[in-house]
Amino acid sequence: MTPRPSQTTPEDYIKGVLSGDLALLSRAITLVESRHPRHRETADAVLNALLPHSGKATRVGITGVPGVGKSSFIEAFGRQLTATGHRIAVLAVDPTSSRTGGSILGDKTRMQELGRDPNAFIRPSPTSGTLGGVARATRESMIICEAAGFDVVLVETVGVGQSETTVAEMVDFFLALMLPGAGDELQGIKKGILEIADMIAVNKADGDMAPPARRAAADYRRALEIMKPASPNWRPPVQTCSALTGDGLPEIWEQIREHRIALGGSGEFDAKRRDQRVRWMWSTIRDRLMLSLDGHPAVKDVVAEVERAVAEDRMTPGLAAEQVLAAFGPE
């Protein structure tokens, strides 16, 4: 029987995750998403115990502009992978409203068929309005899902601003989905996607949209030809695909496998994973420093006044920052 949340010990979480108990898996992810100091202590113990059981999965980040069909693509792609014996975890990073604090968390509704697949697990997670929150919660959730036996982890980005770079720095393979036509070729170049993507896939290449999708793919290939690849061992391929018909999806998985082989043979894959772990450490340090700063009593005493002074142009932001840090730091 699954323990009630109030009675759950670190050992319960560890055993539950390792046995594939989805209820305890979900609660373990909720635990690592919590910003409560007591929860963080438990989460650290759980993660440290699960770490040796993780790291073997293929981690794929997926991004794309709104309307590109990320959810439909992930559902079709995920179902293809589970049909061939894989276990898929989908971590859908949801935007959190800066006004209300609420998040959309609608991916289970959008991916109904994949959500019913016994070999798939979908977890929408709020970003809490910060990229630090994305990095911390998503990286820790990956560890938990891998320890539970999922061998492919798909991370969907919100497709906005720096979230793409943040996710690209925590996965093995970064896939950028593009729309056919509509000027998206230039948009992709402007946003710098071509610089960080390991592959470009022009989605919705079916019916009347197939010809413009092929033209868009050709444009991307020409753009990539004049750019220096991020890796000396991999040149990002470009192809068309359709989540509706399934065309191109097996080829995308084959490219992901070839990428792993190419980087693994040169040692680049292991080096990349090591660099990501160090980045994770510093991201966690920054995140926890901000939590400590926000909750510090002396900071709370001065922050309202310095915020008013800055808002009223009576104090520079730099001087205000010095006063807040002085209140936070040792005397």
C-alpha cells in the first residue's frame, strides 16, 4: 500500500520510484519541486540515493513556436517509441503567469492517448516564473524518471526566450520544430535556434502544406551550410515530418540514435554530461541563494524602503542592491 504523503519517508520514495510506483514517482517530483526548506532536505536525500540508478536514458529537448504542434508531435513520437519497446517520460515545462502565479498545465489533456499508455508518464511542471526554477525542477525530475526505468525523457520547452537555451543545456539532443512557410525560416535564425539545435524538423508536412514544408527545409539546410556546427562531430540534419501521418518520425529517432553514437565515440557525450552536472550545481547554488535572500529577516526589513527609493528615483539600483546585500551578508 502506498504511504500517505504525511507518512512518506525518504526510504518510501526511493523504494517506490525504483519499483516503478507511478503514485510515488509523481509525489517524488512534487517533493523536488517544493521550495520549502524541510522538503528540500528530504528531496536531497532521495535524489542522492536515486542518482546511481539514473543517467542511462536518452534526454531529448523539444522546442518550437506556438502553433507548431509540439504536443501533437510529442504524442505521436512518444507512441511510436513505446510501440517499439521504449518507456517514455514527458516533462512538459509550463509557463507560469507572472500576474496570477497560475500555470496552464494542460499537457495531459492535449496528450490523451499517450497519457493512457502504460509505458508513458507525462508530468507538466510549472516554471514558477524563473529559469532557475525550470533548470532545478526539470533536472531533478529527469533523475527520478530515469531511476524509475524510463529510458527516453522528452523535455518540452515553452518556446519562449531563454527557456530554449536553458533546456538545451540539460539534454543530450535538442530538436527544433518549425512551421512550413509563414516566415518561420527567418524567425528561427533570429532566435538563434540554429545555433543550439541538433536537428531541425519542419512539422505539419502533410496535404497542401507538404510543398512549403519541403521548401522551408531546403532554406534551413542552406542556412546551416554557412554556419559552424556547435559540435565538431555532428552537423545538424534537416527534414520534414508530420505528427498527423507519422511520416518522418522514425527517421527523427534514428538521427537521435546516430547523434548519441557520434558523440559517444569521440568522448564528447560524456564530457557534455559532466559539464551539465557542474552547470546544475551552480544553477542550484544561485537558486538557493535567492531563496535565502528572499526569506532573510534583515532583508525583509530594508527591501520595501529601497524598492520605494529606486521607484521614486531617489536611489540607484546599484546602491539599493548594495544595501540589500549588506543586510543579507555577515557583519
